[in-house]
Amino acid sequence: TFQDRQKPHVEAHHFVQGQVWDKAVTYTMQAAKQALVAHAYQAAFDHYTRVLHLLETYTPFDTHRVAKLRFDALLSRCDLPQIRGDKEGQEADLLVVYNLNMLGRLYLLIGRYSEARDTLTEVLNHLQHLDSPCLQVWLLCNLGRVHLIQGDLKAARH
């Protein structure tokens, strides 16, 4: 029903107004996903942007969960310009992918290899639609380093 489709959006709004930040983030993420499924791409983009603002401004969760939610919102938002055919937005999101690549490298440097591998692999999967062969090569090199450090020579070669 229409009311069921509006629930995450309405709940998110109420929790933002009530300054219940953890629930505001949760429901705003749900609203973004729901908008994406409904092909309401601008609404989805706006919701993901709101999630990023809430996470940066209020930090309603522990650092690891904030990083995961931020990562999910950024990558989801990264897909939207391609869907909309928005070349300027696509170029702006290359910067996001670049920063997420740096996050993967940081995980590598501090010895959190599985997180580095997961982050870099996910970014690479989302990068496939963007026209940036140099960035793809850079990601693949970083991913190869992770595999090499973990002793997986076969995966490092690929």
C-alpha cells in the first residue's frame, strides 16, 4: 500500500525531528533503498546524501559501524549517476571511489587485511561502470598487494 511505501521516509523524518540519530540513519537508509527500487533515483540520491550528513554530524554508532554505513551509502550513491546518465555526477563519484580506495589502503597499512580485501573488492565491483582505467589498475594493484601479503600468490597474479 501507499502507506507502507511511505513508512521509512516518514519514520526517518520523525526521528530526525526528534533527534534520535541512530533510528534516523536506519530509516533514512531504508528510505533510500526503497526509493531506488521504485526507480526514484533523485530521492534515493537525496536519502543517501542525508545518511552521509547524519553520520558525519552526529556519529550515532561506533566507529566501525559508521564506516560501514558510510561505505554502503557512498557506493550506493556512486551507482546512481550511471543510472541517471549524469556525467558530472559520475565524475564527482570518481572522487568517492578514490577515497574508498584510500580506505582500503589504510586497512592494508594497519594490518586489517580481510577488511582491506573486502573494501577494495567491493569498490572495484562498483567501479566497473565508471570510465577510469587508471583507477581500476590502481585498485587492482592494491588488491594484489593484499593477496600477496596474505600469501595467496595465485590471487595476487590475477
